[in-house]
Amino acid sequence: QVQLVESGGGLVQPGGSLRLSCAASGRTFSSLAMGWFRQAPGKERYFVAHITRNSDNAYYAESVKGRFTISRDNAKNTVFLQMNSLKPEDTAVYYCAADPFPVTRVSWSGAYDYWGQGTQVTVSS
């Protein structure tokens, strides 16, 4: 069983930055493919970013390309989401997700076995 705990959310003004963290436990972190999703009130959960187990590939939703960066530190069992140039439409609960096998359909939430509780990000002036 894998436990995921997100942190780093909060209130930020448009144009600002936040860095989300997701700490994993329960399994060798370097064996996990990791992703970030987000869900706004009344909407479905949408893909944000994915990083492969050894960081050789990263994938992004079109809406965040060039503004968000996913990274991981396998020594610290943590994946990060650096969010820059934030917009009000980025407001959502952000979820960390993990899977012990290579993920081919990275943008499909069903591809991930484990999920964190989420952290709220609010972009507002």
C-alpha cells in the first residue's frame, strides 16, 4: 500500500507561484510513476502532469505547458509541482497520484492506483 500526502497549497494572486509537494511512503519511491491531477468545484478531475520513474520523461496538459514543472527527488520520496504564472482558472484541489507500473495513458485517472487527499490551490486577487 502506498500513502501519498500533498502539501504546499494556498491562496496566491494571479501571476504568482506555488510549489506543491507530495511525499510518498509504503513502497520504493523510485518504482512509482507519479502524476498530478486537479479538480475544480463541480467539475471532473483533470490531468495536470506526469513524470516517469527515473525522470526521463515528463508530460503536461496543454493548459499548463510552459507554466508548470513536475519533478521528483527519489532520495526524498517526493514529487513536486512548481506552478508559475498562476491564473484564476488554475484554482482547484490538486491531487498526487502514483502507480507501480509504467503508465501509458498518463492523462487517464484510472491508470493510477494510489491517490493523496489533495491540497487546495486558490488563485485570486
